Amino acid sequence: MLRLSLLLLLLPCSSYSMLLGWVESPGYPMRYLPHASLNWSRCAPKGQTISIRLIHLDLENSQDCENDAVKILSNGNRIAVLCGKKEYEELQDTVNPLLFSSSGGCLTLLFHSDYSNTKRHTGFKGFYTLQDFNECEDDLNNECTQFCHNFIGGYRCSCRHGYHLAQDKHTCTVNCAKDLSGLKRGDISSPSWPGTYAEHANCKYTLSVEENLQLELHFSEGFDVEQRPDGHCIDELRVRNESQ
């Protein structure tokens, strides 16, 4: 009778996930020997992460995993120490969600067994995947001031209508510099007046008249610029007379 064995792997949901390969203990699935060891490491490219998903774990159990153990590190920081026997469901629910690197980071897996392994333990097996890191959802430092758009290996920022990206490609600002020289009467207002003015705005208005004339500024009752409770300015309007 011909028998077929099928192994179904459920990869983590992601906009991009690629199976790279397998990692397993020496001698798997028969047994690992005393004084066995494995030093495994992989790194992800910028904008992506690497993760390990264990599907089998059967090691000698000991207090604090002092005897046989699998240690997993992310960029040199230990994120898991495993020993004993765990069922597939437990690995999926409590172990695998922790086994991933930072964006562009590395994962290291260290396995060792001591001399006291008197029982037959089959070891461990897992697969590692490369996944896109969603900077827009997972990285609080993406620095987009308005909209963030993720793509494989990176992200980009965009702005609402009426704004544009500054040179840093992250900050949304507005074009509000105006030269009003020679204008004898008119209105000057903050961007989007009477609505809320734009964040990160840096407006400069230039006014000038002939030598025998002078300029007067009259502020309306709707003056509203952000300040701290102690009265110090957070946003500010400066008026400077360059003729003096």
C-alpha cells in the first residue's frame, strides 16, 4: 500500500512572505547526540524582517533549560530559550509569534546538548521566512506627518491637497511665502484661514512701501496661535521692521 504524507504550512499573513529554508537540530528526526551543537544565523535586507516558525520541539527538559536548549537571539538580544517538549499548537500560539527580527535585523539560533541525554529526544525543526516590514503600521518612527504608503522593502510619504513634501521627504508643508511689496491695502492670513492653519508651516510675507509712506498692521479679533499653558509660544508670528 502506498502512503503519502502531506505537511501543510500556514505562513504568517503578510503582504509579502517568502519561505527561505529550514533549520533543524543535528540528527533530526532520529535523535540528537550528547554534546551536539548548532550555530545558525540569518539577516534580513533593509525594510524586511526574518522570522522562525518552529513546527516540532522535543528536547530534554531541565530547570531553566540548563541541559539541552535552543536559544534564539534578535540582533544579539535573547528573545527565547526553549527546552522540553511542546505540541504544535503551543508553538504556534506562544512561541512562534516572538521569533522575529527587527527591520533589516538578524536572527541567531544556538542549540546545544550536554552529556546527560539518556532518553531519545528527536530535537527541533522549523522554517524561516522573509517578510515585508510594514513601516506604516509597525514603525512609530516612519516620520510621515500625514500619509504613509508601504511597499516591499520600504515606504513613502504623501500629503493632503494643498500641501507638499519638504526636502526631507517626510514633512508636509505649504507654500505660503509671498512678496507683497507695493501693496497699499490688503489682507494677510495664515494658510487655510479661517480654518486651522497648516502644521510645519514656515511663512514669510514681505511688505514694503515708498519712503514717504508707512505701513500699519491691524489684527482681527480672530487671532489664535498655539501657546503653552505658561504663556510661552509653541507657534508664533513675528513682525520685524527691517528699515530700522
